[in-house]
Amino acid sequence: MAQILAPSAQWQMRAAKKSSHFSPLSSNFSSLVMKQHKKGAVFRNSAKFRVFAIKSENGTINRLEQMLNLDVTPYTDKIIAEYIWIGGSGVDVRSKSRTISKPVEHPSELPKWNYDGSSTGQAPGEDSEVILYPQAIFKDPFRGGNNILVICDTYTPAGEPIPTNKRYRAAEILSDPKVVAEVPWYGIEQEYTLLQRNVKWPLGWPVGGYPGPQGPYYCGAGADKSFGRDISDAHYKACLYAGINISGTNGEVMPGQWEFQVGPSVGIEAGDHIWCARYLLERITEQAGVVLTLDPKPIDGDWNGAGCHTNYSTKSMREEGGFDVIKKAILNLSLRHKAHISAYGEGNERRLTGKHETASINTFSWGVANRGCSIRVGRDTEKNGKGYLEDRRPASNMDPYVVTGLLAETTLLWEPTLEAKLSLHTRSC
């Protein structure tokens, strides 16, 4: 569980001083030395020629890898920008590449772009153009050098946000002066499950069968307990390289399930960083031949689901007397329980059953150090009289823009009516 300590400054792109000859997430190869063939020239009779395999100490070099690792920075100032956006399902990430004339440091330096929204479920075929607005920049760990990943949101040609553009509304909420003054911090715990590609069954599980019961897998080590550690570690380093504010990782309760934590992040940055981290994970599992799922209950039965617990605090919560502010925020959250649940991820009812460290989806509850509640407050927060709360309701497939925006709106901007307060029926765990 991610603990909120202090947020890092907003990440800003810096052009690399020195270029790398290999992208960080590709193989390293020995330097090649081309030598002239001793017996005759390569060309014969002015028409025929022989092709010699290039050899290294490790065998024949894969020419595709050689080209992928090619460093172009000595020959051009141009960079590759990978424009990333959220597709029509609200969970899928899409991307395409564009050449930019020189390195950039801020999204405002990048041009808007467009794509075919009819192919992503976001526009009709007769009016399919959707416009991409660059919003956040990260370093590209796949291509290296000055190449970048660009998180975008989506608009009609007239400049209106399309329905799946959840970032727009979150940015409105999080830029409200009342919210800005409270400097909201978010620490998001993203759980996910790795599946075998051909059978869509969890990684490490016998095909068509089940491993031993839960218990030894959480934060476990060993070939019979940990499945997919290389993917988790590769993702961890890719996030650090990219400039994502990743704070940790761990193996989860169900075998083949993992978690990474992002934060503390301030405001809209939290959603940008989670979406970029998800994109990196999709790309890494693609390379590994493993399927990533954010389904909140990928396996029915006595197995933990996958959530996206969101730790949250405001300036007032972190100062003296903050516990009273936290309790008021919890009151507001209880009164808007249904509104939050409806926005916290598809299929969440299969996960929030009151079992496997969850509260019932139909009942709001809160407690200190209780992972079976809707809202958990840590022992240190209770002891110190200030700190943060953990919303344990969001599913693994939640939209971080929606969740972060709703938390700020409900606790800082929304005022319950007297009637709502009088009708409150909540219990403390």
C-alpha cells in the first residue's frame, strides 16, 4: 500500500545531453567489425554477389534488432513523438507515431493531431475525425534518446471534448481555486493480472487447472510462488526512465497478479502518470508475449480481485486537526456512495462482495486499519491526528481522471443538504 509522504515536483522534459546508442528496453549487442573476405571480392562477374552473415561472439545478429537499436541522433535533430490516447472502451490505450523537427520540453510545443475515431468506437464513419491535444510528456524508454511519449486528450474538430475524454472534466475540478488551495495529493495502487496469451489463463497457473490456495503468493519469492517478476521489474525501470512518479511494486495475493504504486502526485498529474504507466505495461507485456488484464475479478471463486486503491489527502488533512477534516470528508463520501460506485469501474460488483479484503458494494463503511471497509484510515493517521484516507472501492479498470476528480469534488466542492445529512445511515467498522 502506497504511503503519502511528499509529492515530487511536476516532471518536466529535459533534452538529453548525450544520446544513447541503444534504447533502454532493447537488447545489447557486441560491436561489429566488418572485414573484407579474403578469398575474392564480394561481387563476381559484375552480376553475381554473395551475402555473408554478420557474426558476433553470440552468433548471428538479428538485423531487425540492429535497426531498432539504431541511434539516429548524430544524423538528425528530429525526434519521434508517440501520441497516446484512451480508446472507446475507456480502458484501452491507443497510440501512433509522429516525427517532430526538434526536441521539445513542454506539450505546448507539440502540434495537435487527429485520428479515425470510427475505428476506436469514438466517432461515426461519416464524421470520424477526432483531434488529439498533447497534455503531458514523458521520455520514451523503448526508443531512448530524445524521443518522447505524449499523453493526449480528445476533442471534436469544433474543440468540444468527446464523451470518453474524462481528463477534461477532471482538469476543470482540479483547477478550481478551492481545490488548488488544498493541494490534493494522490497515491494510486494499480493492481493487474498477467494472462497466458493462448489460453487467457493466469500466468503460472496450470492450463485448465488451479494452483494451491492463496497465502504464499503475496510478496512471495520462488518459482512456485512468483509468476511474472521480470515483467514487473521491467515496467518499474521503464516508469523511472520515463519520469513517472512510481513509488513501488509488489506481487499480489492471487498468483499471477501484481501491483505498482504511483504517487504522491498533485492534481491532474496523478491521472497522467497512471495512464502513461498503463501504456508502458501494455507495451512490455506485448514484447513478452503475455496478456495484461485490468478486469476487477479475472477468476471467479476464492481468489482476490484486482483493485486500484486510491490514497488521498488535502492540505487541511495533513495539518494539525486534520483527522476532523478527514471525518468530514468521509461523511461526504458516504452521502455520495452510489455516485462514486457508478464511476469506479466496470464489473466492480464482482469484486466488492464483502470478501477478499473488500466491503460490500451496497454498503458504505469506514474504519481504522480495516481493509474490509470502503474507506480505510491508517493507524498513524489516527495516532497523529492528521494524514490521509484510502478509498478502497475503485476497481483496477477505473479511470484515474474520474476517481481523482470525484474525490476532490466530493470532499472540497460538494456541500450536502441538511436532508441528506439527516437521512444518513452509515456504520463504522
